[in-house]
Amino acid sequence: MGTMIIRMRALAEAPPRVWIAVGGFLGPATQPHIRRGLYDRAMAGAREFFLDLRELHCDGGVARGDVRALFPDHPGARFHLVGAADRIRDCVGSDPRFTVHTRLESAWNAWSQDP
């Protein structure tokens, strides 16, 4: 197995909101890095996460519980998932904390509204 790489870049911050682009491969080796990055942001006060996941690819071994564990379970935390893979969308299901955006424009419209 080759080296698995994950990239997380904050593209915009307007506390308590943050827009983060995530790219690379989601698998057992990279899950802790994503989880830590999101939890650190939540501990620093972020409550609304816009996650651009268009460049994130899922490893076939990613379990449903592992995907859900990526996202902080802090009161008031909300997640806007932009271009999430089917595997991720299936895992978050109908959880009201998540809004799935299939198009970048709809996420941008949500970002542009007052929090």
C-alpha cells in the first residue's frame, strides 16, 4: 500500500464559520488527521463548517461509524458538505446537522447569508 495523503486548507473564516477544502484519500490512515483538524476548529469556536469535499476520495474500507466520527458532536455544530462522495452522503443520512450541497453555488449562497 502506498502513502495516503490528505490535505485540509482553510479557504475562508468568518467566525463562527469556516470554509475548508479537503482533498486526498479518506481511509484508516487519514481519518485521524481529518477528525483532529475538525475537532481542533470546533474547540477554537467554529460551529458552522463548510467542507468542500470535491477532491476527497473514499477508500473502500471506510466504515459508516468511522465517517460519522469525523464530525465533532458539539452543540450547535452544523456541516455543509460540498460535493461529498456517495459513501459520505449515505453515512450522514438524514442527520439534521448536515446539509449536502451538490453544487458549489448552493453552498456559497448559504455562506453568504447572515449566520
